[in-house]
Amino acid sequence: MSAESGGENFTQYIQHHLTFWNAPEHASALASLHVDTLIMSCVLGSIFLFWFGWFARRATSGVPGKGQAFVELALEFIDGQVKDAWHGSRKFLGPLALTIFFWILFMNLMDVLPVDLIPAAAEATGAEHFRPVPTADVNMTFAMSLSVLILTLFYGMRAKGIGGYIKGAVSHPFVSKNIFMKVLLAPFNILMFTIEMVTQPVSLALRLFGNIFAGDLLFMLIAGLMTHFISLWYPIGIIGYVAWSFVELLIILIQAFIFMYLAVTYIAMAQQQH
Amino acid sequence: MEQLIALIQANTAIAAGLMIGLGALGACIGMGVMGSKYLESMARQPELSPMLTGRMFLLVGLIDADFFISLAIAMFFAFANPLLTSALTHAAALPH
């Protein structure tokens, strides 16, 4: 980026950073894949798995090393949160919460890296565009929240039986003892159930996406200021980048935690008996 | 055509200002109400404060989220306006 007259080039810089690596190229939105999102999320998920698996396999009951102590600390923190929300077996929910939390945390952490670092490296090896933050892609967050929805339905049905689950959907939240009133209230109950099942994944996905996308965009804007090399904007850009990094770190942690917490709450809620 | 582009720019600026301003207003009111209640309840029962602090940060994230969504959309429209881009491509295609 050379020193230029701002305006047009600044917008081009932002738009360049907002474009995904689409494959196959020029395909319609429904027929193409965001390769950058797929690569980054798979790599970060594998890093989490290998990191935690490494320490889990060589865990000792003696004096733990620093790495093992950190993994144990993280595990106990997540387990405590799940214990608060759900009093039954944590055989599945605990590992699920741990995976969700650390996967989202790792993906969000790509936000704090300099905006041009990974894209420049990827573009040097031939990619046209590269967006390194998978959670700033609405496809990624919706994929995760829809997976949570499927798990919610599955665990609800497993806990109450398919018939019991449908009965719960038809007869709650408006309850009546009279058989006539039951039939009358059934459509409203089904409507409420549908609304709940739609708003849960949508709010879960859009909350994460909105936060990380806004943070990412602000980083891009600040980095855009720094493209005016010999001007007053350059030091302001550096200060702004550092300051916003601190705010963003807090947001990243809170959003990863909220996604994990709400996913556990939804799955726990579906299993509770009325 | 210049008039149309100026119209899009002016309306986008107003919309972005409203989105950020109203979003910040709502988030600030919500945060203030929650913060005051948090301090009140912590003063009443100090032994609950670790649990309350966790819950407070959860709510901070929930309250912040809506503001950040509107901020993101406003920033997107301010700096990479798709409406303006389509108008500009139409203008470039017009014979002069």
C-alpha cells in the first residue's frame, strides 16, 4: 500500500479484506465454499485436539507440569460451569462444552493477530483473498448453532422419548387440565415451540458473528489508517490498534464463554422434565 | 446520476449514525441498570460476589452483543456500501 489520496483506495483496502476465498471461483453463493474459513477452522480445531490430547495422554498423578496444570485448570473451570447448568450426567455435555469453548476461543483469537499477517502469507502462496477469522464468517457461526440445535432436539427426544417430546411441545407453555382447552391451546403452544427453536440458533449465531465481525472490521479500519505512512494517522493507528486489541481480547473471551454457556443451557433445558 | 449517488451517500451516513448512536444508547442504559443492580446486590450479600461477577460478565456479553451487531452493520455500510457500489457500477456502464 503506497501513500495515496485516501478515499477510493481506503474503501478498496477494506473491501479486499472483506472478500472470502471462494472456490470454485465465480460460482453462485450457494454452490461455492469459503476455503479460508474451512482451512482455518480445521487447523485451529486440530491444534486444540492435539494440544489437549497430548497432555491428557501423559497426565501424571504426581506433580503436574505447567502444561498439564493449565489443561486441568481449563477442564475444571468448564466442568464447573456445566455442573451449574445441568445436574445429570456430564459424560457428553462436559467434553462438548470444552470443545465449543476452546474452538471458538482459538478462532476468535485470530482476530487479534495483525489483519495483514495471515492474508499476506496466504496470498504469497497463491490465494486471491484470505480471511483468517472463521467466526467472522456467518456460515461458520450458523453451522455451529445449527449443530447445537440438532443436539438439543436429539437429547430432548432421548430424555423424554419422541412421543413425550412432541407432547411437551404441544402442551407447553400454556397448560390446561380441560381437554377442550388443551386442543384450543395446542396451535399456540406449537407456535411458541417453533419460535423458540428458530430464535435459539439464530440469536446464538448472530451474536457471535456480529461481535467478531465488528471487531475484525474495526481492526481493518485502524489498519487502513496506517496505510497513510508519512502522516499524523500512522501513530494514531498504532495506538488505536493496541487499545482495541485489549477491548477485543475481553470480547473474544466473553463471546466464547457465552456461546458455550448458552449451548449447554439449551441442551440442558430440552432434557428437563416438566 | 451524481444526485442519486449523493442521495445514497447522505442517507447511508444518517443511517449509520442512527444505528451506532441508538445502539450505544440502549447498550449504555442496559449496562448501567445491570451495573447498579450488581453493586447493590454485592453490597447486600458480599459472600455471593464471585458467582455474581461471573453472571455479570455473561450479561455484559449479552448486552454488548446487540450493540456490536448494529455497529458492524453500520461500519459495513459506511465503508463498503453495497448499494453505493452497485450504483457506481451502473454509472460507469452508462454512455457519457
